[in-house]
Amino acid sequence: MKKVGFFIGKIAFWVSWPALWLYLSHSKRTRLLLICGDEFLVLRGWLGSGEWALPGGGLHRGEAAALGLIREVREETRIVLTSQDLTFLFTTTQTNKGIRFSYDCYCARLDKKPDIKIQKYEIGAYAWVPLNAPGVRLSADTVYALGQWQNNQ
């Protein structure tokens, strides 16, 4: 049943792409590279291209990036973080599927994997994948974030 849901979400993504382009283009967003051991957390939304992506999302008007990221991660996964848990990695602007957006990327490390309860109306699945992510279909911004993090290690 989940595969059908993801298939429908993929179709809905491409059908709604013009509206998403208007809504998301030039928006300010956040991403979190959440590492536990030698794995990191990725999410796959119901509405999307089917790629795995880092937790995060859009900022509210006037919201600080770190606080917006903490809010988004809590909404999507129920993982509670504080600003002290976050290490700033970079700010960049990217174009993904024709949508141009900028985002601040942070990293956080956990000693043990937390209990995750995904937001059922937005997130379809989560996974912990190896940092070298062999064979995993990752979003372009996730690949970029991994590369930036690895270059700083």
C-alpha cells in the first residue's frame, strides 16, 4: 500500500509542480544532517519525486534558521533538539527540479537512535542510511550536504 501512496505522491508532485515552483522558488529553507554512528537520517515525503532528503523545511517569516530547523525536525520526526545540538555547516542556493531556493544546513550528532514518529500527512517514510549512501536515491541538496560535511571532516 505504501508503494501505491508514493506512486500517487510522485504523480501529484509533477502535476502540482507549477504551483510548487511559485510557492518554493526563492524561499529560505533549512536542512539537518543528523548523524548517529556511521549513518544519517533521511526522509521521503508523500508528495515528491521519490528521492530521500534531509529533515528540514521552510522558515516562517522572521524566524531564525536554527529555530526553524528545530521546529521542522520536531514536526516531521518528533525528535527534540536544542540550538546547542546544532553545528552550522553552510548556506547555499540550489536549483532542484527547476525550483531555486537557499538553505542553511546544520549538523547534529546523536549517541543513540531516537524513537521517530513521522508526520503522517507529510512524511511517508524515514531511513537511517550509511554515510557513504551506496545505492540510495538522494536529493541533490542531500548529496551536496554530505559532500560539504565530508570535506570538513
